[in-house]
Amino acid sequence: DTAVSQTPKYLVTQMGNDKSIKCEQNLGHDTMYWYKQDSKKFLKIMFSYNNKELIINETVPNRFSPKSPDKAHLNLHINSLELGDSAVYFCASSFVAGVNTGELFFGEGSRLTVL
Amino acid sequence: SQQGEEDPQALSIQEGENATMNCSYKTSINNLQWYRQNSGRGLVHLILIRSNEREKHSGRLRVTLDTSKKSSSLLITASRAADTASYFCATAGRGANNLFFGTGTRLTVIP
């Protein structure tokens, strides 16, 4: 059983379109995250949710909107896609957040290509 | 920025040799973690060392932490071709709610 699963794995779309990436974890974790990895492999936190509540919202354009219907799911919706949004987006989860941030479990990534 | 930096950016060694990667960070931390990422895959947690620990071992991995220098090292002994991957350090700062990742070291182990 996949612990953290994200769909789709690949997404190719035109500039200006709206797209969503879904993430689900079956680990019973309270905290979920979205990270963006650029072409240089730099990983940057975008959002973090703890028990469906937003706890981190880094400097991300408001075209990106996370939605957490329950603590096992954290979806990412992107409006009006731009070329610079092309990257690999990783969903992750952890048992605890805050100062005791423990091990993160990552999904396999969703590679978004904007043409 | 709390982001760490790994050194070197890339490392190429022969199978059987040891590989050492270093990580430097900027702020006080609660713990530091190392992750591996195989090409086209997600990150996998390797080891976590707390700020009050100086050294930790897990199988062929040895991690050290020097909080006075704000640095950590990851040693992989007796490397194998399957160790070829990118390795990232990540820090959990005091009061932070997430991990900040370094820039990664690309390790290539030549059979």
C-alpha cells in the first residue's frame, strides 16, 4: 500500500489553464505539506496543514490554493498557470508538526509542465 | 533564510569507497534530517539527529552534528552503485512548523 499517493504523476498543460493535483496519505498523520522542486532540485515549502487547518502559507502566488477536505487529503489547485509554474510538486505528511517536526513521508511527485 | 547548503554539489566515487557530504545551516535547530532522492522519485528519510546529539549511526550511515558550527556531515561507508542518488539535509528550526531543505549533493557511485 502506498503511504503517500499523489495524482497525476505527469501533467502537461497550456499557459492560462487551471489544474489540480491530489494527495492522499494512509498513515494516519496529522500534518500534510506541499513542496515545490525546481529544475535545480531546490525544494521549497509552499503550504502546510495540520488537522485540516492551514498552518504555513509561504510566499506563494494566490493562484495556488490548497484544500484539505479531511486530514488524510491535501489537494493543490493552480489557476492561470504560468511557464514558471513548471516544476515537480511533492506532497508529504508527518506525524507531528512544530518544533518536534519529525520524519516526512513523501509522495512520488507530480511533474507539471506548462507550455 | 533557514535553508541549508550541502557541499559538495556533486560527488563521484568508486564502489566500495566512502562518501562524505556536508551540510551547513543558518539558524538554531531542533533537529536535522537527511533524505535521499533517487532520480524521478520522492524523497526518502534516512536519519534524524537531534540538536543535543553529536553523532548517530544507522547501518552504513554515520551522521555528525556540530551545533556550534551549524554544520552536519553524512558519511556513507562501503558505497554501492545503488547509493547513487541526491542527498538532502533538512532542518527543523525552533518554533518552525516544517522542514527546510538544503540544496542537495548529487552522489554517483561507479561500479
